[in-house]
Amino acid sequence: MTSPSPTRHSWYEESARGRLAHLLDPGSFTEFLGPERREFSPHLGLFNLPHQLDDGIIVGTGRLDGRPVLVAAQEGRFMGGAIGEVHGAKLTGLLRAARQMKRDVVILFDTGGVRLQEANAGELAISEIIRATLDARAEGVRVVGLLGGRAGCYGGGSLIAGCCSALVISEQGRLSVSGPEVIETNKGVEEFDSRDRALVWRTMGGKHRYLIGGVDLFVDDDVAAFRAGAVAALERPATLDQAVLTAEQARLERRLARFGDAADGTEVWARLGVAHPAGVPDLDTSAFLTIATRKREGADAAR
Amino acid sequence: MRPANILSSLFPAGHDVTEAGGLLGGSGRLDPQTPVDVVGISGKTYPGVDEALALAGRILSIADRPDAAPLLFLVDSGSQRMSRRDELMGLSETLAHLAKALWRAEQAGHRTIGLLYGGSAAGAFIATALACGSLVALPGAWPEVMDLPSMARVTKLSLDVLTEKAAGTPVFAPGLDNLFATGAIAEIWDPDQPLCDQLKALLATTRDDDGRAGWGLERGGRVKAAAIAREVQRLALAHG
């Protein structure tokens, strides 16, 4: 990996509030049910765990390149961005408003999935968020997901991402259902060595997801790049109908037929026609995009 | 109840539902006028990319038909299959696609009813049973997000402590009663009464917007979610 340029401002390292401040037009953000309302989790006390006044998610409205949007940002530094009852309900309420207002939504994902201390409430919240997302998309609302957070986008969070109309990812973004540690704990280190960071990137990292068409845009780990990516993603169609889902079915079946017996990310990339697949993790963004735009499987709005 | 008994109680006039590779497919008739499509996942199968896509494909073909036959989704699964290959191939996309297929069938006029008769967990639960328009269960069903021993490992609490805490709240521990209390499940059916009558009664009700947070409040298992979602929605609309 090349060292970041001095002008770069890492999205990965930023807090959820910091990311929102850089994403939106200056001074345009209004928060709903912010920390001053003290709507925190009622369940963490049982486990003697500290709460956070916004329950690890910021929801509100603002402008992005002049265009009004609803926004939600998960804070990966609070309980790994995990989704509990209040956290989840804030996002559900925002998406229901989006449907009524026909207002596009941008979600800044940073989550390990369900918060185990309130697992049932969190699991159900994810199901409600998914339904609210799809109902909003049925009204033509775009739901854009940004994937570049510290905690990645795992578990039920990755299923919500899979329901978005467009996804933007950085190299550091990780998108998968079972995380490396979960696979290792359940299936053994032979199946997945969670300490092998290179394996993690090759299996669920941003470059692999972009190459197989699992996401739509690949950007630098930089706040300005994510802003530009979000603006571009908001230009993509939000249509969710029989034709789109039939196309997604065909797209995912084609992926399995083409790569389903590949043992590693590098083998998938070789089959895509990438000349030096082992070198892909070392490419900087512009070199990677030069190759990837020619060789990748596109998502073709079939999402 | 086992799938064979469930299917004969649901469809006394017969059915052609078959099982292959842990997946169920076919159809039955509640009465001569009411055909029902059946899909399912059985035998505690852990759905991976292959199973999720096969199920989604069947559901999308049903959604594409002009009729409005209800779709029954029988569920006895594990969690999502945990493997390097499944994640390499994009399991999050395929499970989300399965949830979207169920949503699409409902949009296209087919009531989607999940019938949880065994296990289900984690991402598999979200993409199957919980993605149906209505979810019912049979006693003995065992939904869970994560089992208590695994939860003990992650939370670094002893199993005894977790078990003791679980007695006081339905919010985190596995099991049908806990999931029912949080509002995940509309009804628990009586296995001693004909299931066809209970399905007919459910189909006679109209399904409106997602009311699961309201049930969680009524049943005392998830008391904040409904009000929080409503308040955020109100603030967003008021801001304009």
C-alpha cells in the first residue's frame, strides 16, 4: 500500500460526527433526537456497561452539494457500532420519514452487527430497517451506503447494506456477514485465520467487493473522496422492481458459476483477467481503478 | 412438529412439497379454491450463497406470476453458513437479495407467511423468517440471535450470570417466548388444532404497515422502539 498523501484526511480514523461534518455542506446539518434528548439504551445497565447519549448513531438532515438528504452515521467506537433497540429505531424512523418525504438517504455504516446485550431487540430492528429501506426505495428514494468505517460493516449491518440502492467503499471498508473472528471461532483457524489481515482484505475488503460488483464505487480513504462518491451514488437509479431483482438474481448466479469454486480472492481476480492478481492489494487507488474499471463485474444497477 | 405432519395438517387435500438439499419447494391447497406456494429451509440447514440464491429464484418466479396465491415459508435453519467461500462470494448480497425477493412477492400481491417450526439464527433468521410479511411459530421453535455459551464468550460473562440476567428480561436471551415478547412473531399456533384453519384465519386479516414495534410495546419486550422511531419520523417531517 502506498503511504497516504499529506493532504488526505482519513475517513476511517474520523468519528461519526467528524465524518458527517466533512460529508455535508458546511453548516447544513440538523440532528434529530440528539444527545441532549438523552435517549440512550435502557439495556446496558443490566450488564454494568456505560451508555452513550446518542446510542452510537447520529440521525438528521443536511445538504450534500446543495441537495437535501437525510443522513445516519454509526459510531464504530461505541460498542463497535453495534445495533440495539434505540440505535435501530432511530434509523427505522429516519427511513420511514424518507419514504413519506421522498427524500434520499445516506447511511455511514460502521457496525459489527447486532448488539449482543440486546440481541433480540437489535435483530428485530435490523429487520424493520430492511423493510423500511425497501419501502422507501419502492417510492423512488435512493438509499446510499458508505463503507469505510473502523468497525467495518458486518452481521445484520451487511444485510442492510445489501438493500441499499448504491454502495461506496474504500480499501479499508470490509463488508461481510460473518466476521473473521466469528468464522474462526465456529469453524476453526484452518477455515479462517482471523489474524491473517491480508486474507481478511482479499475475502471481504473494499477492492474485492468492487471487483466482483458487490459495490458501485471505490474511493480513497479520504473524507473529500467519500463526499464525491456519495454525490455520484445519489445520481444512480433507485428502482426496485421485478426487473431489477430478476437482473440481480442473474448477476449473482453468474458470479457463482464463474467464481464459485475459486479458493481465494486472487483466483477470482485472475479469472476476471487481472494480469497480476497477487499485486492487487499493493496498488494505489488510481492504479487499482485503471485495472478494475476494465476488468470488474459491474453491478449494473441490479441491486 | 415435523415438516410432514405440518404439511398434512396445513393441506388436508394434499400437497406436492418435496425436500432436496435442505430446501423445501412445492405447493398445496388449503381448499379447492386456495392454492398456496411453499418454500422452506429444513433440517437445521445453514443457508449459504447457493441456498439463498435457490430460494430467492423460486420466490421471484412466484412474484412474477399474475395470480395472488399466498406464499408459505417453512423455517428450521441454523445461522448463515460461516465459511470463507460464502463470504468471498458475497453472502451479505445474497441474503439481502433473498429478503428483497420476499418483500417483492408481498408487493406483487402474494401474502408471505413465515412459519417457524424449528431453529433459526442470526443472518439466516433476518433473511428468511423475519423477512416475511407475517411470521408465525409453532411451540418448540427455537429462534436465536446467538446461543448463550457463545454470548458468554463474547460478553466475557459466565453462563450462570447470563442465565440469571436472562430470567429478568426477554431482550437478549434466545427462545420463542423472548422473540415473541419483542414483537418478532405475530402468533404462536396451536399444534393440536388443524393448521389449515389457523392459516385461513391469518389470511383473512389484512396486513398493514410494519407493526412489530407496537407488539413489542404491548407485550413488554421492547418498550422504546416504537416511540423512538415515531419521534425521529416526526422530527424529520417537521423539519421538512
